[in-house]
Amino acid sequence: MCALLATTFLACSLVLGLKDGDFTGAGDSGDGGPLNDERPVLTPDASTAVCQGGLARNIESDDNAVYVFSGGSTIVSTCGSKVNPCGTIAVGIQVANAKRAKAIYIGPGTYPEQIQIPSGVSIEGGFDVEGSTWTALCENLTTTIAPTSAIVVTATGVLNAALRFLTIETKAHGDVGESLFTVVATDSALTIENVNVYAELGGSGKGGANGVGSENTNANCGENGAAGTTGGAAPDDTGIFTASGFSLGIGASTGGAGARGSGGVYTSAQCGTCTTSCDTYTYPLDDAGVPVDDAGNEITDGATSECDPTTASICASDTKAACGGHGGLPGAGGGNGAASVAVFAVGATTSITITGGALVSAGGGLGGPGGGGAPGTAGESASSGGNATCFGSCDNSCAKANMATLNGASTTSGGPGGAGGSGGGGTGGPTFLIVTVGGATVTIAQTAQWQIPIVGAAGGQPNGPSGAFGKQYP
């Protein structure tokens, strides 16, 4: 027996000899591309149905039964007999409610219908039909209920209901973030006898969005343009089962933003003392009419004037240092995968008895990939300040000489910003044969076939570190 208190959940492990698998994960990185889930689909054994004690099946009289065969009538007021069976299970249930029938017998074939079980009715397959002759078989593969829906059979507030000699399958694969539940019973008493209950792969987690744009709040021009943290942290939890189903846990975190690029290499402007003019200086005459210099010494070489240079400190123009590029923004974390559950029992008044048949859960959904980080922007272009030209000296004839060029300051181009980090990958979804919530009980009356998934769902491929594997058997 599997039982649960409060709002936690329990896999049916004590009776079946199964256990929850460990969470594991491995790092990986990529481009945030699409995620393809190509794990093999599990199938139940073809011969799991048996009649109890080798006896023939107990079939209700025609007055207490409604017959359903694909292609039959959909007129509620007239269908339901062996001669004129109803064409769908839904119509058969309406007829059974109207006549208070105890059983709905379904002919061979596949019925793409969601079923809501009424109280007091056994819905059964496993028949060979030849005209109006219905032969009961100990076979659970002739009649399949397989709609394209996430939940196939629901029993809500029903008593004394049963499913017998059927194969029941969910849709082939859950949509993104969609959990699959084959049979859901809430506040109900239900018998599941010789039924293959098949939950397909849960939906994959939603992929994280790629980073777009760059971080532009960092005004420092001197940091290195390192790439952002590759892969945000993987999520801590896969989610939780509640009375309403499976609630996805928090997905992986966003990666780190790229760092700003390094600034350009700066060269200081040049300065020097230069001759800016060469003026003619005429010597004054003393009282005797002889030219004298500034010290009052007489000029004896006959010169009446000399070249007088004027000097000044001159600098070339300065320029602004080139800044590095901005770092790219990171990718968002991937979402967690959804669950795959064969039998989901909810509520303290729910009691399910399982006899024979097979329970199969193909696996929880893969965790979504993290988004890729955006590239950093280019650094600022190289620039140079203006040059300055001056003369170094004047000769005696006052001619300027030794022309020189002083270089302005310059900077090389700034480095590009680092790329943003990819987001972390989401955790894989859980996979269970049986989950009970809120005190529901499930009793295994006879050993059935329990097909176990090969692996739980992997998380986070192909981008960012893998999330944890989904819960799995054994």
C-alpha cells in the first residue's frame, strides 16, 4: 500500500521494490539552440492480462450493460445494445447514466477519447466481436483508449467504479512544460484490473532566452573584457506534486554579464621650449656715439644690431583615452522539465486497487537549455591629438632654423567587451508509476508488471550546465 499525508508525495516503492533515483548532472555549453528529445519509447508486455483463477469473466446481463463499438450509433436514445452499439465511449457513458447500467463494454479498436468515469460503472475492453456476438476475452490489448491529451481518464468524487481489460495511453509527448497523467482519481474509489496504464514522455522545459544587447552602466575604461560566467547555477528543485497536478520548480539562473573591454593604450602629449620669434635688436649708442650691448660694453666689430630670439614653452594637443567595449548581456536560464505519471491519486478519501496489467512511465521531460550570451560591443576607435610645430633657434641673420614637430597624445583602440555567459540548463522532470497526494491510498492486490524507465530526464542540454536528472526508477 502506498499512502501519503499532508501535501508531499510518495512513489509506490515499498510494495513494488522500487526506489527513487539520485540526482546527477554534468556540465555542458552551447548556443541555446532547440532541444530534441529522442529517448526510446517504452512499451508494456503484450500478455499481462489474466482472468482471476482461470475462470471466465463475469459479464453483466444485457439489461445492466451498454455496448460500445467504433463506428456505431451516436444516438443516445437508441444505441447501447449488442446489435446497435454506441459509437463512442462518451455516448456510452450517457446511455449508462440514463439506464443505470453497471458496465460499459467496449469492442476492439482505438478510441481517441478522454474519459470521465461515472460512479457504479465498470468500463471494460477485451472482447471479440462478430456481428452481434460479443465474446469476452482475458486480453487487455484489443481495446485502446488513446486521446491526444495530457490526461486520459479522470475519476472525481466517484464510488464503486472500475477500469478493466484496457490499454490506456496519453498523448505521445507533452508540450513544453506539460506534465502527463494517464489516470487521475480524486476523492474516488476505483479498481484498475488488467489494464496497461501508459504515461508517455513529459514535456521538455522551456529554453532560456538568448541575451540581447550589452551592459552599458560601467563607465570605467580600464577593465578587462572577460566573458561572463558560463552557465548560471542549476535549479535546486524539480518541482512539487499538488492536488492540481505537478508544479514546475524554479528554473536555472541567468548567466553572468560580460566584463567591459580594456581601455586603449594612452601616450602623453609632448612639450618643449621653442623659439617663437627672431626680432632684430639695435644697439644703443653711448655718449661717444659707439654701439654698446646691454652691459654697456662697446661693440668693436662694427655691428650696429643683433638677432634677439623670443622663446616659449609649447605643447602638442591632448586627446581622450579610448574606452573598451561594453560586455554582452547574459542568456536566461532554462525551465525545468515536466512530469510523467501513470496513476495519480489525490485526496484522503481516494482508494485505488490495482490488479494485474502494467504500469509504464516513459520518462519526465528534459530540462530546457539555457540561452546563449550576447557578444560584447567593439571598443572606441584609436585617436590622436593635434601636433605642434616650432623652431629651435635663430642665426645671426635672424633666420629661423632647426624646425621641429611635437607629437600630440594618442591612444590605441579600446578592447572589445566580453560576451555574456549562457544561462544554466533546467532540471529534468520526474517520472513515476504511482504518485499519491493528500492521504490517498493505492493497494496492489496482485503483482502486476511494472515497467521502469531506463533513465530519468536529463536537464539543460545543450547549453549551460546540465540540470539534475529527473527522479527515476530504480
